[in-house]
Amino acid sequence: MTLAIDGPAGSGKSTVARRLAEKLNCLYLDSGAMYRTVTLHSIRTGVDWANVPELIRLVKSCKINFAENGKIALLDGEDVSDAIRTPEINSVVSDVSKIPELRQEIVKQQRRIGADISIVAEGRDVTTVVFPNADYKFFLTASVEARARRRFAELQAKGIDATLNGIQEEICDRDTKDCSREHSPLRTAEDAIVVNTTDMTIDQVVDFVLGRIRGL
Ligand code: DC
């Protein structure tokens, strides 16, 4: 079974997808974490992502995978789960992830991961490009204010310094870039069920998705 969930930053898709994967006993595939890890790796190694051949060489020469059913992102065996979620990575990941050659490579890896097993995948193009034949498709959305508040709370809990206004600006900037890029922009698949999570708790969203899957 393939369950695919797309949506903008802060729509709740990561938490919801993780919980669904646990409940359905599937692999959780965090596609955004892969773009984030490439971004981190290019910053650390000083590879200019405008130099596409160099970037692709870098991606092919490293191993990006997951542990603990997708909760931990590994870069050549190192746990980078926190390092890929800093404001610095947030501010440039959309610029890196819009590169078509990079997307091609990452999509190939994502399809390989989902080839023979049941998965819950989430991202910006998993319902439209990566798994267009997914058994179930959902598009999660929420007001920009609600999404910023969620991200702010997440960062505060981790002790990362940020302001609500700054986060809202960064989310708007990322929305614009993710939706307007030429290749695989964020869009709602025609056959996706749209869920506005602005006034919903995570549990309510999870129950709603499970209900739709079970035909309730
Ligand atoms: O879901 P996220 O916030 O961790 O994603 C980080 C960035 O990665 C997002 O701003 C755009 C990019 N991304 C993408 O282009 N395609 C995906 N399937 C997932 C994420």
C-alpha cells in the first residue's frame, strides 16, 4: 500500500504521516528530509548548488537513509535529524530542491525505497510526481498563521531562537518558491482528498485519514 500526503510547510503532514505509519505498520518516508540533508551536505562541503554536476556528484557519493522507521535521518551514518531543521537550512532548502537534476536523483531514490513495501510518504510532490498511482492521496493545508504558530512552538521546544513574525515570513517565502518552481511545484493532485487542518488537532487529522482509508 502507498499512502501519499502532500502539503505546505507546517500543515501537519510530517506528524500525521509518522503517526499513520505507526498505526498502519508501514515505513514512513519523509521526502523533505532528503532535500534537507542534501542541502546540509552541500553547505558543509562548500559545494555551490548552482554547480549542478558537482551537486549531483555529491549526492551520488553520499548515503542518505533513515533509522527508527523514518524518524531519524542519516547522512553517511550520522544522525542529522536536528541539523537539517535549523533556520539556516529552512531559508535555502527551497532553492536547492528546485534543481531538476537533483529532483530526478532524489525521486529515483524515493521510488526505490517505496518499491516493495507499504509506505506512508509525505512531501510536496509525492501525490503528483513520485507516487502518482498511490492507493490513497491526501493534501493537508492550514492558514499561514496556524502553520507559523506550529513551527514556532516546535522550535521553542527545541530551544532554537526564532520569532513568530520571522517564521511566518520564512513560511510565506517557502510557499511561494515551492508552488511557483518550474519542476514538480507543490499543487493539489486532482484525486487527492483535501484536509484543512487549521482548527484540527493531530489526532483529529489522523482519525479523519484513517476513516477515509477504511471507507467510513
Ligand atoms: O517538508 P519539509 O518542510 O521538510 O520540506 C523542506 C523543503 O524540501 C521544502 O520547502 C521543499 C522541498 N521538498 C520538495 O521540494 N519536495 C518534496 N517532496 C519534499 C520537500
